Amino acid sequence: QRQQMSNSSTITQFLLLAFADTQELQLLHFWLFLGIYLAALLGNGLIITTIACDHHLHNPMYFFLLNLSLLDLGSISTTLPKSMANALWDTRTISYYGCAAQVSMFVFFVTGEFYLLTVISYDRYVAICKPLHYGMLLGGRACAHMAAAAWATAWASGFLSAVLHTANTFSLPLCQGNAVDQFFCELPQILKLSCSDTYLREVGVIAFCFCSGIGCFVFIVFSYVQIFRAVLKIPSEHGRHKAFSTCLPHLAVVSLFISTAMVAYLKPPSISSRSLNLVVAVLYSVVPPAVNPLIY
């Protein structure tokens, strides 16, 4: 079923990875992903509804959590529905422009989530290290401005990242077939289909991701270094436990998100395999939106 094409302009569709060879196992894949997707919709939907309706929860932490749930819903809705539809109808196809749109939207939502997690780390830093200034630094107006800035940055950087990644990837001549070894259109897997030397382009993609994300990563690390220093100075064990409990959920989400994404995009080809790529992709694209409501 591979199309051996000499140029990307002649490819009209891609073939996504099939989880199994039999219809029965494909249906199992469908029901598994459907359960995860419904859990993500229910969990994030409940968070959004509860925070929006309960005025007691109109504070910075919950306001940022509401925005995080919106981004989670966007990212998981970009990847899972098409994979579930393919499994249900026993097909593997996605149109060329559908694949390009999936790449753009996924990059956009993931970039926005990373910036919002950075803002949440600042919220935790102020709450623990500067509690007396929390109301002033993260009052209602400041909170709204920071969330708006995170969304604006996500729109600007996410849109720019999406355009650059999509234009770079889909401008390559693709003559290694049209079968993508992933359940959604993932950039590294599409780059593997190129018949040209993609080394420099892959370096360019990685360099852009590194430059756009290193500031956020350094800020998150700095925030938690200061948080841990402040918590360890608290004399009572109960106080330390309470302080840790307010920031550990966010730290768990950030660690899972960053570690799995780094493995997916920075691992050397020598350790790459279809099963490893699949597991890592599920861990960074499917698991966080589903488990974030449980963690928080």
C-alpha cells in the first residue's frame, strides 16, 4: 500500500500506523482510545465547568488550570479522533492537507501548553516564596494579563512554529513512500519519508525548538530551585508537606511532558524503533491531557 512517489506534490494521502493486523484488535484499539478520549473530555470539561461556575475558585491557580484544560482538549482532539476513525473503519489513510493541518494544530497546542506550564510555575513560585505579595503580583487583573500573555505567546510562537515546521517538512520531496510509522502525523516520522538529505533540516527543526523552549525550561528549573530552597527552610514538617503538595502536581505534569517530548524528538536514530516511537508518542500526546485532571 505504499506509494512510491518522486515528489511530495504527487502524494494525495498518507497511511498512518495500524496498531494491529486484525479487525478485532483494531476494534480493541478503537475502544481503548475512545475510553481515554472520553476520560480526557470528561475530566477537562469538569474542570472548566467547575472553575467557571464556582466563584470561590476564581483565583490565579484555578484560572491557569482552566486554560491548561482548554489546551489539553485541543491537543488530544487533534490526534485521537482520526486514529479512532481509522481503527473503526479499518483504514489507515489521512489526506495530505489533513496531515499538514494535524501537524500545524498539534504544534500550536503543545507550544501553548508549554508556555502556560511556565506561567503556572511562576504562580507556584510566588505562592510559596513570596506569599505576602501573592495578591499584588497575581491579583485578578495580573492573572488575566498573564493568561492572556501566555495565549498570545502561544498564538505567536505556536503559529510561527507550526508554519515553519509544516512548511519545512512538507516542502521536502517525499520518495520513501507515504506510510507514516505513527498513529498521527508526527514530524520526525514524516521527515523519514524524504528522499533528500534531511540532516540539516532536522538540525534546523531541533534548533528552533531548542531556542524557543530553552527560556521556558530555564525559568521552570529556576522557579523550582527557589521553591525547594524555601520549602526546606520551613520549620514544621506539616508546613513542608503542605507546601510540597501545592507544587508537586505541576512538577509531575511538567516532568512527564518535557521528558517524553525530548525523547520523541531528540533521541538518536540508533535507538529508534516502531514500538518505542509509539509508546513515547502516546506518553507525550495522549497521556498528559487524560491524566492532568486526575493529577490536579
